[in-house]
Amino acid sequence: MNILILGSGGREHALAWKIAASPLADRLYCAPGNAGIAREAECVALDIADHAAVIAFCREASIDLVVVGPEAPLCAGIVDDLEAAGIKAFGPSRAAARLEGSKGFTKDLCRANTVPTAAYERFRAPAPAKAYVQARGAPIVIKADGLAAGKGVVVAQTLTEAEGAIDMMFAGGLGDAGGEIVIEDFLEGEEASFFALCDGETAIPLATAQDHKRAFDGDKGPNTGGMGAYSPAQNIDATMSARIMREIIAPTLRAMKAQGSPYKGVLYAGLMITAAGPKLIEYNARFGDPETQVLMLRLKSDLVPALLAARDGMLKSFDLRWYDEPALTVVMAAKGYPGAYVRGTVIEGLEAASSVEGVEIFHAGTKAESGKIVANGGRVLSVSAIGKTVRAAQGRAYAAVAKIVWPEGFYRHDIGWRAVTREMT
């Protein structure tokens, strides 16, 4: 098969690394890709927002399957356009991708189908939003309705902070994404990332993970797209997994099918495991980043048949096998991220870092320039490792990080701390 991956981040590098190992993959392309992906696939200079250009390339290269990485093209209907052109694509339709593209849509679906989630209301103007915040109190969560590249959620600890977030969003601080907002109650508990592979009717659980959203050690600083992750999430055992599938994933699939937009692809549930059980924080309509990096290290099965089965509606009798060993990834980001940062700084020591046992380095914001690897984004590298324990995987990942010479970068030093603490008690 000729396969095209759309995207350029660490998630796409991890997918390319896994797909390249499949005996079904004859030729692998990635658009636009990055310096690391170029080792696994042929990178193509395509604007993935230009659907006509993507379709033209697929015809020219006889592409048999397109795997869509990021959320923006999914919400823009790239899968619909590819399928209409007779090209198989993995990912949800535009209508189904609203589960990520509109926080309000998802919250309304949860309310109508008794999917456990935080109490909420939707607002289109600042005055009623502020009145609601005053009535509910803090802490409280303010969310932009639309896509905001991981920056559309403010967990406000005070009423002043909440009102500031409301003003920022309605003033256009997040562009069109903040034209409508969702305000929801703060949930107490421990977060986890839960992934299910869906074919429109059937869903099968994938491995779990726990992300680290805050920029700095000790879960301090602003929210980011994710500064690291480990798998499996230790707060989800087999009983909890079955409950999540029954109470959250299954009713969501039934609801989407009933409204004529069956969900096919990966459904990524960001969860809070509370004293009362699992509650949905939000859905993403694609593989997570950096969770994909640890999931692909632990996936024993060939990924390509699983993607095809999801697209073709054939998951009912499908099964995936996983390595028991945990995996962990540390994100190295450009200083200043998630705010302003500098591009073009040189990164050295990657070969030495890759030589650490059990380590894979997935590139995110990188490019090759004059024979060197340079930073070309906010999150730049995902230094990933597998080990017999989370602590062992953590030790390998940080041993590799220590070999990377990049003064203009930063990273958290405590990825996996909850799991390591559990292992040591």
C-alpha cells in the first residue's frame, strides 16, 4: 500500500515510525513532515489546508490510505473531500469532528445522553458569562468553543482570573475560537487520557496515558499542548476502563450515529477520574500529542490493519496487542513556549541521545538546514523511552535528554512523577 500521513508534529513522527514498520506499507509519504519524519517517509511540501492539492497528490502517487494527524484538517472536512474523491482516509468526517471542533456541541451531546461531565452553560456575550461565574464561584473553567491549539482552556482559581479570561476570549484573544465560550464547574480528581478506536458503530479501547499539560515542574505555569506523558495511566484499571467504555464512549457513538454523523477514527477522551467515577473533560477527534509517542512504543500489533478496520467498519472482531512495559516521553520545547519563541536555533547531540537503550526520539518542530537540525516550532522534540517500570523508562528518557545540546530549549524534569511515586510506595 501507498500511505500518506498528514501533519508535521511528534504525533505524526510516531505514527510514521510505526506505519513504516508494517509489511503492508510499500511507500510512505508525509505532508509536510519534519526532519525526523524524513527518516521514515518521503516528505512532501503540501499545504494540507489545500484539499484540492492533497487530492491531486494522492492521485499522482496512487495513495491507498490517508492518515490524518491534526485536528484542523479534520474539522475542515478533509476526510469528506478525500472519500468523495474515492481516496480512503482514516479519521472522522467534518460533522463527527465537531466533538473536538465545538466544546458546546459536545457538552450538549453529553447532557442529552447522560454522559458524565461537569455542569456547564454556553455564552455568546461577556455580561451573562460574568454573572454566571459570580453565581457559581471559583475555581471555575473557561473554555473557548472552537479550536485554539491547546490554548483555549483557562482553569481560573479566582473570580478576577475568570472574568479576565472571559474578556480575553470575547475580545478576540483566541480569534474565532472564542466567539462563543463554555463555562463549566471545576472537577476534583486525577486526569487521564483514554483512547478508543471507532468504526462508526463499534469501539475498542486502546492503551491509556497520562499527559502533563502545565509548562513547568510541579504542574506549574500555563497550559500547553502537552509537556510529556506516560502509558499506561495507573488510575485506570480494567474495571475503570470497562466503565469508561460503557458510560462515556458507547453512548457517544450511539448519539453520533443517531444524528447521522457516525464517528470513525480515534476518539480521545480527556477524563477526570473523580471520587464519583470517570467524567469527560473534553473529546479530541484524533490521536493525542504527546500521548501517541508512548502508545506507539507500547503497541505490539501492526497499526495499519487497525486503521483500515476502523475506516471500513470492521472492528467488531478486531483485537490489538500491547507490550506490558510502560513508556514515557519528555517534550523539549523552545524557551518562551507556549508564548513567543525563537525559531532556527541549532540542536546537537541527537545521535548520542538516540543510542540510549530503549529510547526513540520523535521530532515535532524541527527542520534540516545546512546539514543541521534546527528548531522550527514551540514543542520541538519528544524524547521517548520504554522500560520495565515507569521509573526505568523515565531514567532512560532523561539520560537521553542530558545528551542533547540545545541551550535555547527547556523541558520539565518531573514527567511521570505520579506513577513513580506510586511505584515507590
